[in-house]
Amino acid sequence: MQTEQSITLSEAQQKRVWEGWLSAEIRGCYFAELVSGYRSKQRGFTWVILVCSSGAAIAIASHWPAWWPKFILVLITTGISLWLLIQRYEDRALKSSDLHVEWNRIANGYRDIWENVYAEDAEQKLRALSEQELSASKNGLDIPDDDKRLLKWQQYVESQHGAT
């Protein structure tokens, strides 16, 4: 039985809310996983640099007669240091962490609208969330896409919500 209360969001807007909610949750999970991956890479490469640079220092200090082990250790250390400088894993981890929080806020906003599509300010909140999405998307432009991870989180989130 219908009440006197009228829906303030059209069917198309309600669909946008539902899809926006799922999409934001997917991105929130995706960026959370990226944080872990980037930090793990940074930590692993840092350990390799530590081991190689220590080995090079020991080789130089011990006056090894062969020059090539020293050269290779220094070359590996330099190469990985340059790789880390270019890849900026720590920066990516921090940005991914911020994006994880931002997308979770957006998902919460969509959930709040979904739970009360009769609210007078639902349409205004929907417009505000669309603006937040644009901002979050812009902030994530320098993070490389990983379609396999995104698909994993899409399947997870959709299964959690009973969506297909």
C-alpha cells in the first residue's frame, strides 16, 4: 500500500544510487588492496637494496681481488634505487590509502540515500556525490589500473549485495 509520501528520486536516479553505491564500494576495496601491495613492494625492494649495498660495502672493505662482484652489487643497488624513485611505491600507497577512505565515504553517502529515497534532500545529496566521484576519479589518475584486481572486487561486492 502506497503512503502519502512521494518518491523524490526517479527510477533512473534510484538506479544511479544503487550502481554508484556498488561502484564506490568496489573502488574502496580495490584501493585498500593496492595500499598493501605497494607497501609490500617498497619493503621488499628496500631490503634488496640494504642487502646489496651491505654486500658491496663488505666486498670493497675486504679488498676482494675480483672487481666484478663489487660492480654487480653496486649496479643492482643503483638500479633498484632508480626503479623505486621512478615507481614511487610509497607515494602510491599513501594516495591509494586516501582514495580508499574517499571511496568509502562516497559509498556510505550512496547507502544513506538508498536507505531513504523519500528524503527531500535525496536529489541534492545525489548531485553532491556525483561531484565527489569526479574529484576522487581525478585524484586516482596517476595510479595504474589493474583490471584483474578490479574484477575481483567487483565480483566480491556484487556477491555481498546479491547483485549480478
